[in-house]
Amino acid sequence: MRKTFLTIALCACGLFAFAAGAIVTTSCGKQVSTVDQTAFETFGDWYDYMGDLNEALCGTRGGEMRYQEK
């Protein structure tokens, strides 16, 4: 019973995350599917997240990134 509930909860979360997401192309050309801007309380939080994402994938916080909502 507990496993069934957890499985359903994870599937529901996954569907929500997929529906409210964005595709980001980093400054080095890698694409990643992630949450959209509305998942953050402020623009600054979202901007910091985008920098973190670019740094994790490309090694730098700067550069031109493209953002497209799903």
C-alpha cells in the first residue's frame, strides 16, 4: 500500500514538472529540460539558478543562454 502511494505521488510530481517546464540551451550548446521561471519566487532567484545550471554544464556562469517554455 505504501509503495503504491509513493509511486502514484512520484508519477504525479513528474507529470507536473514535465508540464510546467522549459528547455534551456546553455552557453556551450548543451540542452537541458528544467523548471520554468514561475517555479521561483523572484527573478533574481531564477537568474541565479540559470547561472548555476550553466556553470554545472559548461564550467562558467556567463555567456549567452536560450530559454524556451514548453
